[in-house]
Amino acid sequence: MNAALALPAVLVFLAIGCHVAVALGLVAATLLVLFGGVPITVIAQTAFKSVNSYSLMAIPMFVLAGNLMMRGRIAELMIELVGSIVRAVRGGLAQTVLITSVFFAAVSGSSVGSAAAIGSATVDGLKREDYPARFAAALVAVGGTLGLMIPPSLGFILIGAIVGLPVDKLFMAGILPGIMEAILLMVGVAIMARRNNYGHKIDRPDFRGFASRLPMAVPALLMPVLVIGSIYSGFLTPTEVSAFAAGYAALLCLIVYRTVTLGAMWQTARDSILQTTMIFAVVMGGSLVGFVMARIGVSAALVSALHAAEMNHYTFLLVVNLLLLFLGMFLDGIALIVLTAPLLFPAAVALGIDPIHFAVIMVANVEIATLTPPIGLNLFVMSGIARLPVHEVARGVMPFFAIRLTALALITYVPAISLALVK
Amino acid sequence: AETLVLPNEVAATHWKTDYQKQFGDLVKQKTGGKIDVQVFPAGQLYNEQDALAALGTGSVQMVWPVSVRIESIAPQTGVLNLPFAVSDKMMTNACFSSGLTEIISSYVEPRGLKVLALLRTADLFFIFSGKDVKKMEDLKGTKVRVTGGRIFLDTMRRLGVSPVSMAASEMSSALSQGAIDGVFTSPAGWAEMIGISGKYAWYVPGFQLATYAVVVDGAWYDKLAPDLREAVSSSIHEIAQREWVEAKAADDKLIEKMKAQGAQFHVADEAELARWRDLAKRAVEPFDKAHPDLVAKIKKLEASCGVGG
Amino acid sequence: MLTEAFSRGFLGHSYFWAEESVRYLMIWAFFLAIGATGRNGMHIRTEMLVAALPPWGQWVCNMLASLAGLVFSLIMLFASVPQVERYYTMGMMTESTLDLPMWALFLAMPIGAVLLAIYYAGGLVRAWKGKDPFLPLPESGLSETGEKA
Ligand code: NA
Ligand code: NA
């Protein structure tokens, strides 16, 4: 009863414009003090513990790496390289954007980071080639979400830290689903481009241009290989990899491509700290909600209710997906994870679902949540970059939802896609 | 009624939670319900480190952490975690175990805490996946996942072992991937978390016999009416005496189970044991030098209870 | 962290302290930056519903949202101060090798809470005057790339 008030209360606080961290933390702390019979120092210790985590330490460095790659104009480089060949097909520039999104996904941890990097490099180009502005903005917004599924991923780091799963395994689990999503998107774009006659195409692939650009791009192309390779081999922990990725990105931008000055580097580091602090604050607020749910017994009640309802795990996953899609309309990715992970993971595990598979399902939902109105970060970012109203971007995203829901269904009901690479 | 909040961080089904519930029942029975023991398993309220820190704020009255944890409050209590510090034989001797508990307690009392008893956690040993270790030299150059204090780490380095710190959840996969060669763990950790992929066990009895310290909020305990205090104290002693024997038997059973699955279990013989004790003696020298009074007290206790090694 | 990675990978050593010191630095950085993140307008929120309200409705929501932030900061402060005190009297040290007193580490939290409270108190004043309390403040010098992650 008490805890049933928590979620609506959080939504009310969000609606009046509270900071997400405050909405979560304040509601949880109030519940604890009023109903839980919990001493107040527990709040301090729980909040403190939530940010005192080795896994979370990967976040600042991955954020920095993503920001540097964004500032360093690496996206333009990739677009030109990939475009020299891919633009020979109908809708080629759109496909180029998707392929570049995959590359960015493999060096950046967040969906917004990917979208912002690629958006500023491509939206005007897409418009020049007569793609509808709405389609262009939506394409980048959707492609950007791959950053959450393809490692490194802040989403998986958060889940790992909150639920206590090995982040390296989560990263591995995201690779195939991410590639599958990308392929489905490319098929979808091919169909849309053909049907609506979108964009221009060049007569034949420009192999010479490709060959001349390739050497310049190799250091950047090496980055995802090194990042994913070192996690996969178990040579470095994800936290160590994050430091390596930031160092490598700094090397690329400062020395190899000379696209970032020392001053800009300092500015980027500062922004990265503030972004990390924002994320940690939400994690802190969410940890209090997770704690209050466990303390008041909501988590346990949920598990026993599922048992009592004799729900099988297929129905459970359907219900979870519907719930996450609904909540995802109103919550951004980080809040969605911190709010639901502590509650849903014990239930999923109790039904015999592999927690790593479940984490991938959750991330697939988070990807969609960044695209659904009224609150979808990628919609906001692309609205800014493409100078379109948010609802126009959202309309552009509509045709892509069918693709994302197909991918979500495949990820949900074919666990092998997530688990094949996990040793 | 007084409330005694007793949080732990093991599963609700773990034997430690069982003993805590038994302790609660015993206290309830002896006090006629005047003290209500509330067990919060699985970190529901606090993990044990935080619970320890909350003793004295009024939110927690008792915690049973592994003894290493109280080293962060009083370094002298690290004596419990020295190699060969205690053995099953010493701790089942009532004279020695109560004397040792008093000595340990005296170091945390100035910090507002009390240690009422020491329970048996497990006698730890080495597990390897691909290396059949039968003597000290075989450990040289191996990478082993450990948890432990400074002196333990120092002992590992003297053995030529590279100690690796890693979450328990990761050690099984790290072992099978070859990121580490072995793990230093308990029979339960072997049977439940690693399984037969850790085929070779190397056991030096008493080398690292881990204990739980039953720690209570000192001010709260002192303020209890004498009869209630006596009820808490006698309950925990009853539990401790029984637990020490039962936990040993349970561990032996797990080892037998692993052997039945084809595990190689080697135990150090007398000669090898003597070499390990010798090595340990050198490793603990800095500790002995830093705390001569403590060492003297324990020596004296060993002699007077007749358990000296 | 890099040093640890290299030394573990290449030299077969593990520096327990490296992981710990990075973690503790991050904790302090987080709490020290929590108010500044607000002043840069970077704590995440949604203004959509509020923006659709008439001015008096916006005024009410802004006041309430700032007040909620202030109350949350004060809860953080009052919850953490007794814990710092107890760490101090207990003399607990951090786990393993660094040997820092826990109270010094935990002190980051009440300090962060004070900084956050100051920020929200300022927000309350701005909201009272009818301004948006959560926009980046002019002196914060937010860069162009300061999007929310
Ligand atoms: Na990514
Ligand atoms: Na959304």
C-alpha cells in the first residue's frame, strides 16, 4: 500500500519539474522515515554505498571518451569513409549514417552521445540530399540508441553495479543483439528509401576515395577493436578499459587528428565530470528507492505474487516489456534502470530467467525509452540539432518503432542472441 | 521490550542466518520475550560493514561480521587473522576461547563496542583448476584470488603467489578462463561457487581459520538489566560452543562430497606443516613487534589453558 | 587505474590501493560537483509539463521543485552528519590497504549536501522572483557540448 504510492509520487514530482535524482531520493527517504521504521543514518549509508562502487568508476572515463570522440569530429571522418562505398545504393547516405552509428556505439557508452556526435555531422547533409528533415532527425536518433546496446554501455554498467552482475559479461551479451538491431534498421531503411525514393545515390562505389581515406581512419577504427577485444579477452576489467578508452580518444583527438585543443580538452573533461555527477545523482536517488522497495518487502511480495499467479516466464517477460515500454515513455534511460532493476531482477531470476539475458531485455527497452515521447532524450537532442519541434522528430521515429519492437521481441524470446557470446 | 537488530549479508537460507534465528529464539526464551531479536538477512537492512559502523547510533545492536572487518576499527584484533592464530582444538577449549574473546573485546571497548564470542567461519584452503599443488614450492608464480589483510597478503608474496582481488561473483569464470590459476576459499565456496572445475585442493590445516566476531553495541549492552545481559551472553555462548563443532563437521562433509566428484584433496603432512608454521612465524614478526603486550597475553592464555602449540 | 591494468597485465602485480584511491577520488569529486552540476543546469529533469502551464502555475511548480530539492539536501545532511560522527568516535578505517579514516571519506557526503542545499536555496530565491530556477547560471560557463549524457 505504502510502496504503491511511491511510483505515482515519483511521477508527480517529475511532472512539477523536480530533478530526477531529487524526485527519486525524496520519495524514498520520506517513505523510509514515515513507514519503514528505519533509522535516518541508513539513508546516508545507502546513498553513499550506491556511488562507492568499482563498476561505476567506468562511467566517467567512458563519458569522457565519448565526448572526446564527439568533439574530435571523428564522425565526419567515418561518414566520408563509409559513404564513399555505401552511397552507391539507394538511400546510401542513410545507410552510411547507420554504419557510422554502429562505429560510434562501439566507442561511446551512451545513446545521446552517439546521436549528438553523428547528428551534427550528418543532418544537414541528409537534408541536402532531399531526405525529409523529419526522417533525417529520426534516423540519427534511432541509430544513436545502438550506443546503449553495443559495448561499452552505460546501461550495462549501471545494471551491473545495481544488481551485482559482471559488467564484462553484460558487455559481451550486448554485441549480437546490437548488431542484429543494426541489421534490422538497415533493412528497414532500405525499404523506406526504396518505397519513398529517398535521397540521392552515386553511380558506382568510389573505391579509390575509400582507399585514400582508409589509412587516415585506421587509428579511429582500431579503437572499438581494442576496446571490445580487451574486454573479451579478459585482459582488462571494464573499469580499466574505460581509462584506456579515454586515453586512446585523447591521443586520437590531440595528436593523431589534432581536432581538439588542450583548452577544449579541459572543457570536455569538465563537462564529463558534470555529466557523470548527474548520472551518479540519479543512481543515488534510485538506490534509495531500491532499498525502500526491498525494505518494505515489495520485492519479496512481487516474487511471491508471481509464484501465486503461476505466471510462466513467457508471460512475465511480456508483462515486463509492456511495463517498461509504458514507464519508458515518461522516464529517461538511467532513471528507468535504477527504478526498475532492483525490483524486476529478483523476480526474473526467481522464474529461472538468466539475469544476463534479462539485462539485455532491459537495455533494449531503455533504447526505445530514449525515443518515446513525451520524455525521450534522443528526441530532445535531435530536435535541437535538426531545429525541428520534438513532436516532429517523434513522428519521424514512428516507422522505426515497428523495427525496434521486432528486435525487442526477438531479444526477449530468443535468449541465444544475448547469451551466445557469453562464456 | 528491548529490540536487538541483527543484520547480516548472507542469504536467508545460509547457515549463519539459521544460527542467528536460533540465537533469537534462545534469547526470547531466556528473557521471557523482554528482548526481541530481529534478524535482517541478505543485506536487507545493512551489509555487515555498514552495520558495524551503525553500532552505537541506535539503529543496530549486534552484528556477526568476519573478524577481518573489526581490524578496521582496532588493528590489534588482526591477531585473529594471522596464519595459524587459532585452531579447532584451541577454540573448542572453553578456557581458551572465552579468554581470547575477552582479550579481543578489550581492544574494541574504547570504541564503544564489545565482542561477546567468536564463531567458526571456515578453515580456508587453495583451489586450483589445472595445477596439482602438493607442497609450498608448487605455489610459486601462481595467480590466486584472495581476500585478506596485509599480513596474509605478505605471506602470499613470500610464497611467490600473486594475490588478485576480485568480486566473488567473478572468480569462477576467471578461474575457468585462466585469468587466475587458483582461489583461496572455504569448503562452501569450493562446493557452491567453483565446483569441480577447481579440481585440485591444497589444504594446510589452521593456516587461515576464519572466524566471525559477535560484536555488540557496548553502551546498549551495558545499559541492559543484569538478568537480560546474562541471558544474551549465555545464549551466544551456547550457540558458539555448538556452532564450532557443527560448522567443522559441515565443512568436512562438503570436502568429502567434492572428493566423491573426483576432486584431488591434498593435506599438508607434519613435516610440510612445520615449514608453513616457520614461514608464518617470519610473516607475523612485524605484527608481533608492533603489539608485544597482546602477544604476551595470548601466550600466557595458551599456557594457562593448556593449548599452546 | 591504467597503472594497475598495465602492472597486472604485464608484471603480474595487483595494486589494491590503485582501485581504492580512484574510487575515493571519484566519490569526493561527485559530492563536490553535485551543486556545480545544478548551477550548470545539468541535473536531469523534464520541463515539458511545466512549460505548458500558465505563468502562475509555473511559479508554483518552480517553487515546489526547488523546495523539494532543498528538503532532499537537508535530509542528506541530517542523515550523514551522525554517521560521520560515529565513524569518528569508532575510528573505523577504510577497507584493505589505504588506511584512510572512514569519517574523512564519508565527510564528502555532508559537504556535498550543504553545497546542494545552497544551490537549491538559490533556486528557491530565483523561483520566488518568477525566474526559472534550473537554467544554467550565467557564471557557470557551460560549453557548447554540455549536453546531458
Ligand atoms: Na556503446
Ligand atoms: Na521516453
